[in-house]
Amino acid sequence: MVVELTINGNAYELEAPVGRTLAEVLRLDLGLTGTKIACGEGHCGACTVQLDGVPVLSCITLVHTVGDREVTTIEGLREHPLVEAFVEADATQCGFCTPGQIVTASALLAANASPSDDEIRHAMAGNLCRCGTYPKIERAIHTVAGDGGGS
Amino acid sequence: MARLIKTEKEVEGRYSEQWVVVEEDALEQWPEGPLRTVGRPATRVDGLARARGEARYTQDIQLPGMLHAAVLRSPHARARVKQIDLTPASELAGVRGAVGPGELDVLTDEPNYEGEAVAAVVADTADHARAALEEISIEWEVLEPLLDVDQALARESFLSDPKLYERGDIERGFAEADVVVEAEYRTQSVLHNALETHQTICEWEGETVNVYTSTQWLWGVRDEVAAAFDLPKDKVRVICRFMGGGFGAKGSAGDYTMIAAELARRTGRPVHCRLDRREENVNSGNRNPTIQKLRLGARSDGILTALSADYVCLLGWDGWLPPTAGPVQMLYACDNVRTVEYGVRLNSPPMDAFRAPGFVEGTFGLECALDELAAKLDLDPLELRRRNHADHDPLDERPFSGKQLMECYRRAEPHWERRHEVHARADGPWKHGVGIATQLWYGGGGPPSYAWVRLAGDGTATVLTAMQDIGTGTRTAMAQIAAEELGLPVERVTVELGDTAHGPYAVVSGGSSTTPSMGPAVRAAAGDVARQIREIAAQRFDVEERVLSLAEGKVINADGGSWLLEEITGLLEDGQILGKGARGPNPAGMRVMTYGIQVAEVAVDVETGEVVVERIYAVHDIGRVINPLGAESQIEGGIIQAIGHSLSEQRLLDPRSGKVLTRTLDAYKLPTIADVPEIVSELVDVPDAHLTNLGSKGLGEPPIVPTAAAIANAIRDATGADVRSLPITREEMLGALHEADERRRVPERVGAAPA
């Protein structure tokens, strides 16, 4: 079954069987491996991408349900100030969850340019980090928010 | 001339003798304090690659023609395969091969725990492979599993002989005690849950097998695969450039690696074998549960006279006995000590190392009991710890190589003093309290570990060593060390690691050993290059070598003047200056350990049993700090994991079937960003003068060691309740509060009774 997608501003047309997830299409069909799969069942946030700016879990999003919503992955956010802020704050350890964290955080900042601690914690609570970079993630988001925030 | 000596090597408390070749002209340690690069905060050299999603982890590697394996794992804790037929699976479209019991050592037809590998299939896609597993025809004879610890003890079902340790005279010690505390503590099984699951891709190239794997030890995997497939060791090439977390569970090859290698050999195609999250939570190791019976005796002035501890460690079917008694044996000066450790074998999934195995569990019991003792003695818990400070290693009177624990206590004092204002925050059902706990752990590293450094004509340096950066920031620390020695900015140093074909042998990333093992080797290799630069410059500019030094990308003449490094290296055009370095021995006759103390502030709702950790202060002594920024992250990460272990994480086993019930990240509760308290940390940062050319120890594990006890002690401070079992769920908390109430009531009743 053919699916048409807009990902990071680029148009794609490909064959995908019913039941294929957006994460599989991104990673396996398009080689966009910045999106990670850590649990594969919607519990950890590592696979987070945005659909029209809203964070969704791509590992439990069927690709045929995406429709004409714009997909944004970490590859589309590489120049986002959050990336530099995460590095400066040391908000990556093993880094496996980091792309998902940045995708979620950028959606937060787009909706709320200067979030409070509580708002950050609420928005980011679905993105697990086993290394425990959370204090640094909070710092990184505040840094960007302090700079005028998001996009 | 190379000199051969024998030295002692330690990994996570397991000691062995090791031959090592020592260089004659070892480098002097750098002076104490921040240098030009070392000791100053550095952002990660690979931070951008990770944050931008460019870093390729094992999971991201797609090789042309790659197939995918799936593993049939035992659904029973103990069973026998009566009959198995792989043919219906092999015959499915898209399936390229299958392997069963008897064909590979890691596959069994008599599984002894849930999740033990029985068979595997390989197919064009992971979905095909998993679907094919369903078609394997298998008939089970389900056997009664051994799951009950009392039954196991009665049957003496042990993985190894019980370990007895004694010093002094324990009975005399208790006879001399004015106060005795006796209690039982329990710790639960927790699961590593690194976000990248265990996985390997194997690909054969002639007689060589390339192994892409998510590992903490390239060379350990190399040796295991070479032995399993009867290959010369270097015919196995192991690659792991980016690694998505390990925490102890990725120290060996694992069944998935052997399955991938065998199926790749059979099909002549690359094969990826990846555990999914549910397999990860059953079958990739765990921190073993413990039952600890402690008895502490002290004189009225607080001096410990006797420490006695029995540890029952529920190891599962396989694994080893971690050093659970270590803290009781080593943390305090006490003449009379007796410990017994039982490693119980059950039909449950095998334990594996998990960030300071043994010491996390043992410290919880000891440090809680010590506070109970302090309460009975009516003595300040911090003062009690000071009075029992061990000036020498109590095991054998060896001097400690460097110990700044008293300085840690000094720095912790103002945070401990906050308890008066913290108590005053009590509001309705919410009670507030402060608790402390001390920590010691290994972390000295050791040989053999090697590094090479090459300096190019453009004045940039590359460090080559086949170590791994499992997320701890060791790539960055090595870049800083090389940069410091070469007098270069860190941006001009690249660190190439993660490939056994690209660099010399390196230590396991475990036991807090990477920086203290690899750092001195990298410094020695950079020092070798620096020496050659000075020699070359002396010839080129006709000056004496002894007046030359390297700094800020220049060769500096003490008599005045300097030259850009490129003015010397540039002469060689594409020629390179090559240096090599080896890790020297640990100091003979000394004990190398890490130390620290943490102060926890908690709030407890005595009506609902909710516990909130509000603040953790941590101060640790790990010798010289290479990267204060990365070190702070390590401390925070350890503490956050410890908060999970203390409050929310618990692997649940069905007591009848032995099946793991907490298989998902929904059922198994990791801490989220919303669970993180204020964390304030510092490091003493005094180089260990006896330890290598660097004076640094490891920091991966120390911060996770004392947190649980500090939290439990804070809870006692807040409520008077003794929580002696982890995790401190609401049920546990309410039970402990109820017991404390009962205790308070009993004396009242006695007092009220008519004479």
C-alpha cells in the first residue's frame, strides 16, 4: 500500500504494508535512525517525533494514519538551539534517549516559550532517561527558553 | 627497558594477580588542582553526534543483506523439552534458517529459568522471525521450580560455597558492647533497563567474524566468541562505537551474540539478534535480591566492638556472589567482625553486575543499622561515623592509597545541619527529615590497558584505543588527558575507540575502572609523543631539550620564545609522530578505594505513605577529577537510579511459576524527570598520590551506593519509622509507621498499668 509523507519538509512516497509503524518506516525504509526504539510499545518516549508540531510516539503510530500531517524528526531539528543547549548542559550521557528528548522539548518550547519547572517536568515526564540526565535536560530547556525560546 | 612485574588487579572487588610490563621512566603526577584542560568542565566531544541523532548505535546499523534472528525462550522456570521440531518454522516464507538445542552451547532443552534460550530462527525481517517462532512445534514437560528461599537454604542450593569471613573475636566484641542493635534488612531485584536493549549483529568475512554489539567490553566479547567458534582471538573483530547504556549488564557476549554468529555463519549473511524490551526485562540480568541479618555492638562512646552479618543473596540460576559483605568488612574500624554470604541458586533469571553490585545492597543494611545504633546511643549519626573511621584497611591493616572521607564528612556537615530547619517544615500529615549514609567502593582500575597517540603534520592528535564509552563520557576524559599532556586545546584531539581492530587492548567499562585504567595509558602515550616533539624541536632549533615545554599548541622555550607546534610537525608533512602508553601497576601493599557521603532530605505523608525525596547532597572522593561537568552528571545519574531503587523499582516474580511479571516499562517503574529532587554535589578532587601518573579513580558506581540508606535514615528522622525493606512503597512505609506507633504505645501501656 502506497503512503505519501512529508518529513522534515521533504516529500516521500513509498510502499508500506498495513501495520507498519511510522518508526519502522523512518528507521528501516528511510534510514532516519536518529529516531530510536527502546521499548517498541509506547512506554519510554525514545521514538518521539512531531506530527504538525505535536509530539507522538512513532513506535505505536501506524504509518497509514499519519495522513497529511507534517512529520518532524530529530533530523529536522539538528539546527534547533536545543541541540547545542543539550551539549552545553551535558544533557546526554549514553545519548540513546536524547533525540526523543529534544523532539519533545522543542514541541514544548514552540507551545510555551518560557515554561516553568513544573511545566517542563509535566511535558518531559514521558521521555525516560536511564542514565539520569534529567537535571541537565531541565537546565538545557531553561537555557533556550531564556534565549527567547523555541521556534 | 621493559620491566616485568606482578601486580594485583581488582574488578568490582574480585582480585587477581596480573603480570604487567612497566616502563622505566613513568611520568610524575601533575600538580593538584585544575590544570589547563584536565580538571576543568568540558562538554562531550561526541555530544553533538548524540544529540543530533547522528551517532550510530548497534541498533542503527543496517548491513546489506542483513537478516534478523528471534529467540524462542523458555516460558517455564523449569522444564524439559520432550520434543521439538523446527521444520514448520524453517519452511515458512522469508525464514532462512533455524537452530535448536544441541546445536549451540547457549541453547538448551532443559531450561532452568524463564527466558533461557531454547531455539532461534532467522528471517528476512524481525517480524518474520518472531512469527516463525510461533510455528516451532514443541512439547514441554513442566517441572517444579525451586523458588522458595527457605527451601533452597534447606536443600543447600548454592551457586558457590558460602563465604565466611572472621576477624577478632565476635563473641567478645558483643560482650564488650554497651548497646546492641539487631535487625533484618531486605533489598529487591532491580532491572538495568538500559534504553538500548542487548543486541548484536554478526557478519563473517572469510575466517573473520565482525561483531557489532552493544557492550561494555569489546575484548571480553572477542575472547568469548573466539572460544565458542574455535577461532584465533583476532579473527573476531568487535565494534561498538556508540553504546546505549549498560549499567553492568553488558559485560559479556550473551546468548544473542552466539546465536547471531552461528546463524550468520550458516546463512552467509549478516544477522542481527536483538532482545526486545520484554526479553530485556526477563533475560538480561538483574541486581539480586538480598536478605540481611545484621547485629552491631558498640560501647557507650559509639566505638564499634562487633559487627556480625548474614547475607542471603538470591542469585537465580547463574551468576556469582557479589561482595555484599564488603561494607561491613571495610567501611569502619572494628576489631571483631563476622560475615557469612550465601549465594542461593533458584530457578529464576541469573543476576548480573549492576552498578556497584553487592555494595549497594550491603551499604543499605549497614548504614541503616548504624543509624538505629546512633539512636540507641543518643549520638549524632555523623559523629558516630567519624568515631569509627577506618584509618587503615580493616581487612589486613594495609594503608589506603588515598582517603579523603573525613574531608567528605567535613563538607557534609552544613548539609546535615539543615535538619533543624527541615524538621520545621512539617505541615499536616507531611513530616520532613534528613538522613546520611557513607559509601566506599573500589574503582582503582588496573593493567593491562594500552593507548596509542598519533600526532599529524597539522598539529592535531588522535588517541587510538579499543576501549568503549558506554555513556559515561570517557571519550571526552581521554581527549582532555591527551590534550593536557600535549599542550593542545581539547578541540585538536580526536579519540577513536570502539573497535578491536583499531587500537590496543583496553579494560572493561565496569567496576568504575575505565578512567583510572585508561587515563594513565593515554597520558603515557601522549607523553611519549610530547617527548619526541621536544627532541625534534631541540634538533630543529638547536636548543636544549630540557628547556622546552608544550602549551597552547606551542613549543615553549624557557629561555624565551616559542614555536607553533605545526612549525615542527609540519616538517613531516603527512608523516606522523607515534606514541604508545601502558597502564602501570597499582601501588603495592595498598588498598585503593573510593569514598563519599550523601545527605538526603525527604518528606513523608504519614497518612498515605507517600515518600518524596526533596534534596540530595553528595560529596565523593575519587582522587583527581578529570572533567567536573561529566563527573557531576555521573553523580546525578547514580543518585537518580538509586532513587528508583529506593522508591519505585522492583522486579516482581510470580512466586508459584517463577515468571517475571514486570516485563514492560509500564509495569516496571523507572524514575522520570518529575521524580528528581534538587541534587547538590561536589568532589574533593585531591589526586591519589600513590595511584598511577594520574591519581584518578572511577566515579561510575560510588554515587549509587549510599543513597538508599540516606533516604531510609531520613525517613526515620522524619517519622521515627524504621524502613528496612526496599523498595519503600506506600505499603512498606505505612507498615513501618504502624510498627513505630505500636512501639510508642507499648511503653505507655506499661507505664499506665497499675502496680
